[in-house]
Amino acid sequence: MENAKEIATNVVARMMRDDRMSQWLGIEILKVEPGSCTIRMVVREEMNNGFGITHGGITYCVADSALAFASNSHGSHAVSIETSISHVKPVRAGDVLTASATEQSRSSRIAVYQIPVVNQEHVTVALFRGTVFRTGKEWELGD
């Protein structure tokens, strides 16, 4: 029988294996615990918008991936039902973004997470909040 940490690690590895968006972003998993996940990525030039700064959707995506990994780490499927982000500092190509999802509340069906996104200087560039629906379906980790 796997313990909670092993389940969390195996679920996130399974998700990452099939998550083409997180792969395209170049996400690296730094830490996984039940209910939390920290990930990192390097912003590339093609992620910039017409203002010469990184498209807000990139910051959103890295935070959303951290939410997905953290909320599924208990071993049951969870899908977002509400998310929001505040972009508080500009992001540029070459920046290293780290998103750390932390569970704030969890019931049998609903869980809420906070995900600050910081750059390589540990400056907060975005604040993300996500609410997920926990479906009750368990992850199958045998394959």
C-alpha cells in the first residue's frame, strides 16, 4: 500500500506524462506533497506579446498546472471550477517562474488553493487562486 507522499508523487508523474501543455511550457516539478506542488519554468521569447512582455496566459498556465497537480495529489480526480489571477509585475523572456500551490481548504467535493508565482529574484509576479471540484474518481496508477 502506497503512503500519501508516494500517491502524490505518482499521480503528478502520471499527469505530467500526458500533459502536453505543461511539457510545452518546459515545466519542471520541484516538490510534491499531498495537497501541494511547486513547479518551475523558464520563459521563452515566443511567449512574449506585442508589448514585448510575456503574455499573461503563460503566467496563468504555469499557476494552473500547479493547481492541477496539487489538487489531484490526494489520489482522486479534481478539475477546476473557478480560477482567478492578478498580474502584479511584468514577466519577460528569460525569467524563471516558480509556482507553489498550497491547499487552503478541502472537503469531499470542493478544495481551494492559493498559488503565488515568483520570478528568479523571488519577486511575486502573479497571485492565482483556484477552486476545484473533486469528482470522487480515483487515479489508476498501475500503467
